[in-house]
Amino acid sequence: MRSVLVTQCVQNDFVRPLAPGEPLPNLVHVGRLEAERLCGPAGAPASFLREAHSLPPDRLAIVHVVDRHDPVHDADHFAQFRPHCVAGSPGAELVPPIDVLARARPATHLVEAGDLNDFEDSALPATLAAVLAEGDREEVRVAVVGVWTDAKVAFLLYDLRTRLGVCRLATGSALTASRSLDAHFRALEGLHSTLDVEVLHSPGALLDWLAPDRAIAAPPRGDVRLAFTAAASAPRWWNSDDIVERDALLGQLGEGERVALVPLGGGFSGAQVFLARTPGRPASILKVGARDEIARERFGNERVARTLGDVVPRLHAWREGSRLAGMRLELAESADPDASAPATFQHVARADASSEATDVLAAALEDALGAALGRFYRTAEKDNADLLEVYGFTDRRGHVPFGASAVAHANAVAQESGCADARALLAGSGLDGPLMAPAEFYGSWLPGRTLTREVYASLVHGDLNLANILLSRRAAEWRPARLWIIDFARLARLPSLTDFAKVENDLAYILLAVDDDAAFARGLALQEARLGTATLEVELAPLATTEVERRHARLVAALRRVAARVDPRGAEAMADYRLALLRYAAHTLGFDEPSLRQRRLALFACARLAGLVAAA
């Protein structure tokens, strides 16, 4: 069955990159930064459209919607948006190389339309109806890219769904833009949630969606010479072709004849990360990983960078291959000669046990959650949501997608601890009050259940582990000299306290050392107090007896104070927060980094939180 790609107004007056100091040509242009993102050197539409036009016409029909105006006929329109796309003018021309590609290819249509809604007073409805006539409207795939995401793209997707009955719709975040960046991202969210439009962040993934069996050429390596200072361990799922593709992407991103690469370890989902040094250029970070994961991170970075400013290392470039993709990022460095080199929150905590370091770490939590990401949390909007679905415990049909794996991980922890299963381990814990073993919670209590609440949702980082917070320090100062937040691959609109729960989870099961049974017993007492508070604020210091425990108490208290400012609903906020804590504690059961005692603490937390949720 033939798929259909529709482009919306990819024309000079809408998206042409502007020269330094050049004013906006009209009121429909998406603006300097968005035009650069879409059609600048690192933009995706040109290469995407070349590849799309190379696909067999019997598999993919392409419709280019072009804005064309007559100054006399459209005088009222020009009064609102200023003159643009006047027929025959350079501004009305499609961005190269679209026009040449379109005129040389069968099953490719150029349709003139001049209003916000292109279904009105144009040949577009008839053209699309003819293109779709041969297929099943429930099965045919139609993708729309171009501008504006919040108006022309959104209106066209709405009309395809409601007027023409097309069910399978998609768009791409790297292939669309609006005059307002916030409007662009909000439109993508709305298209997905309201019209069930699939929003793909990788241009290659959108081509795969349109033509699942397409042949994909390997990216050219170019003339760049790569010099690895040490062997870099490749993810287990990579093969020899992936190594070749990685090197081609690193060469494209390196921007020099010789690039020295220092391996820095892995990133999310097994990406490889390198410090890149090229003669005559500032050092940068190169990251290569699974194509769609890198695309998600690029999307997250673009969404938050203009709001968070220099808290987020700038994205300089990105490239895609067949299975992998890469990014070049600004190196997190402090210009202050008296400041230390950046280190992760986790590294600082493990390397320095002093009370001065604890002061810096507590201040870093305030800076990261209260000041930086707080810019998003403070914009939280009230919404109705099923918290079980929001946190992935159930899907839209009430099924429990990760129940079997959670129960298996819980039983594995119990068996390593000498018990037959999690239920047996819990039976010998001596804990009183509501407890529910994972097998009971996931197998009996969750299926078919909903937990609809009024939530306060905002953008959240989505994976704020302690390796994603970086800081530099000055001697004898109790606040970080500078702070960075990295890796926005899981950026999402979720309850505002979600990031707090992830950080608290890492404080409890990664940073809180539990080296013997006595430490485990004290850790369990700290945990019971932490999870059982009536409201968010908590004071654990009276229960702490060692320096490690006192640091834990101090950091949890600092985090919860910020959380209480972000969500001041008292007991209601704590009830919702327990769902977020349960989500991350359950994930911890399958992690490699925590010790067995730390994972056992996480298992007891799962049982306590599940019991409290069910009892409520």
C-alpha cells in the first residue's frame, strides 16, 4: 500500500535562514533560531526530502503544499501577516532542493493554497482524496511535516483525520517548526494526545514509518582521521557494521582532519561518549548511540535549552545513520580559573565525605531542582490523570506491562538473600503496617484498576539520576561554582514531583552505603520514616548514627523541602509522591549498580509503598 508524505510551506518566506542582523521578512517566518534549527547546516529537512524523493513512487506519494498569494486578492491576509510568498517572488520558492526533486519525480504533487486552513478554497482536498483512493483509510500511512506546527500542520492533520478518515498519522519534531518554540512543542504534545498522531523525533524513523522496507545507505565517513586514546567498549548489541557507522558519524561530527577522542564511558541505553579534541577548535563532547534514543535526547535538549540557558550544554550538531546517530555537544567547563573541573553529583559524593562537600551537594539539589528545573515546575498546570497509567504501572487497557519483570526481579533479590521468593523475605522482615508483595501488587491488585487524580503536571527531566547533575566547586565555598544538567532523552510532561522521586531513589539505593546487617537495619529505619511521612517534609537526622547516614538525612531533607515548595498540597502531594517513589524503587530491583543489601532495601520499599497505596 502506498504511503503519503505531505509538506507544509517549506518555502523561503517561512523557513529561510537569516543572515546576521537581517530583520524578519514578514510575520509568517518562523524566526532566526527556528529557521537555523530546521534549515541550517545541521537541519534535517533537506536530507530527509532527498531520501523521500528517492523512494519508489508506487510506495510513497508526495504532496507539497505551497503558499502563493496575489497582492490584490489577498490584501486582507497581508494586512494581518505582512506580504509573503507573492507568486513569482523568491520568497515563494520552495527551499532547495525540493522544487527540482518534485518536478523530476512521478506521484509528486505541488498544490497551491493560501489560507491558514489549506482545505478551504484549494485543490488540496481533491488531490489528497485522489492519492488516497486506492488504499484503506484505516491502514494507509500519512505524514505531515513543515510549518507551522501549531496551525497549518495541526489543521491539516485534523482534517486528514476528521474529513478524510485517515487513521494512521505521523509527524516529526525535527521536521516541523513554529514562530513560537513553546507553541511548536505544545502542538506536538496535543497532536499526540488528542489526535493520536505519532510524533517521531528521528527523521530516519519517520522514513522507516512511511516505507518500512526501504534500503538505507551507510553514512559517508569523509576524510577525517580519528585517533582513539584508549579502547572504547562498544555496547553488546553493536556489530562490526555499527562500529563502521559509529566512526563515520564521529568523522562527520568531528569537523577536523584529525580528531583525538578520549572515551568517557557510556550514556543512556549504551551510547558511547567521547571528549573530542581537534587542533584549532574548542574541545567538545561527541556522543553516539541508538538512532532513536539520540533523537529523543536531541529533542529534549532543543526543548529546554532556551529556557535553562547555560545550565544545559549547547547542542552544536547532530547526524543520523541507519541504526545509530551522533551529537556534538558543548563541553561542560567552568571559565572560572579557581573552580574545579566539572564532576557528577555522584562522583563528588563518593570522593569527598566531608561536611563541606555535603553543604555543596545540598546546595546543588536546591540549584538543580529549586532554581534550574524549578523554572518548569513553577509552570505546572492542573490536569486529570490516571497515576497508575502515568507512571507505567498499567496501560490504557488496564494491563500491567512490566508486572512479570518486576516480580521476577523481586524474587531474584529474595533468592539471593536466601529466601524462596519475595513474599517469604517480607514475612521475616518484622515490619508492621501495610505491606504488599510485588506478586500480589502486580498480579492481583493492579490489573484493571485506575487511580485518577488531579495532578499538577509540568515538563520534567524524566531521568534525573545523580550522574546527570554536574557541578564544579571553589575551595572553601558551600555552593557549587557552576552546575549543569545533561541527558534530556526522557523529557516529558509528568507530575512535577517525578524528578524528585528519581533523585531520592538514587540517594537511598546508590549513595547510602549498606555494608553490613547493622547498617541495613539502620537503613531500613531511615527508609520507614522517609516513606511514612504524612507530608513531603521529613527530618531523618535523629535516626542517623554515622556520617554516611547523616549526609543521607541532610540531602533527603533538603530535597523534600524544595519538593514541598513545588507542590504545597500537603498529604495529597505525599500520596501522589509515593506512586513516583514506587515506580523508581521497582526499577531499582533490576539494576546492576546497587548492592544486594541496597536492592533488598528497595524491595522492602516496594512492599511498603504498594501497601500504603492499596490501603489508601
